[in-house]
Amino acid sequence: MRSPSTPPPPTRRPQRGIYALEWAIIFPVFFALLYGIISYGLTFLVRESMQFAVEEGARAALRYPSTATLAGASQPTWLHRQTEARAAVIDKLNWLPTALRPSNASVNFNVCHLDDTACQTETSLQNSNILCSAAQPCLVLVSYEIEDYASNAIAPPLPGFSILLPDSLNARASILADRRML
């Protein structure tokens, strides 16, 4: 029996639902954080894939182009090399969704001499004066840009979190070429 001066033992009050309430408060924060990591990771994957593709395109421009052989040309021109570079970029990025996939016109290809401060436009590729030599090497530039990435992202942003994704993604690669490489 209890003495009158001792307090009664504590009774357990049922706390049903408190863990569910805590989880309901914390879950949106964890979900937004996890989704942000996944979205940014996929954006990083697309950007690195673009960089790899333009580097492969620049390398393809230095290989002997098969389009020159098919066209019956005795010597490959920069236009043949441009075709090979663009085809390599398109092939490497073929896994992207249609809205992000490059077209032939969206892959930029330029050739200019090192001393050319304003790099020549693609129309100059038809110019036969662009000759590369050990004395005057050329710079082969290949680039690709996705202009509106935020609205066409692989993982669309959560409402209110669109500022986390970049508006555009771009990749550029350049290779120094002299006559020994062509």
C-alpha cells in the first residue's frame, strides 16, 4: 500500500500520431533536398556529356573523313571535316530527349589561324586560304549550346525551385592542328 505522501506513479499517456506528424513536417524538406540533388546531378550529366561530345567532334575533324572518300574527293576539305565533327557530336548525344538533342545546324564548327583575333565564320570553310602548316597552325573549334535548358530539363524543377537549374548549357572544345596532323 502506498503512503499518502508518495505521489502516484506516472501514467503513460498515449501519443498516437506524433511520429506521423513529425514525419509530415520533415518529409517535404527531405524530398525537396533529394529531388534537388537528383535534378542537379542529371544537369551535370547532360553538361559533361555535351563536353565529351564536342571533344569527340573536334577529334573526328582531325581524322581522315569518310565523307571525302564517299564524295570522291582527292583531298578532304574542311567541309568534309565539319560533316564528320557534327556527325560525331550528334552520335554521342543521341541518348538525350528530343528537345535537348543537337541538330546538324546547332553544332558550331570553326577553323581559324592562331593569329586570327576574330575567328572566321563557318562560311570561310569554303575558302581555300585556310591552310594549316607547322609555321601557321590552325585552331579547330567545336561547340554546342542548349539555350533553354531550364524548361526542357530531364528532371523538371519543383515549383518554386526553377532557379536551381541553369538557363542554358554550353560546351566548347578546341584542338590545335598543323599540317602533320591532317
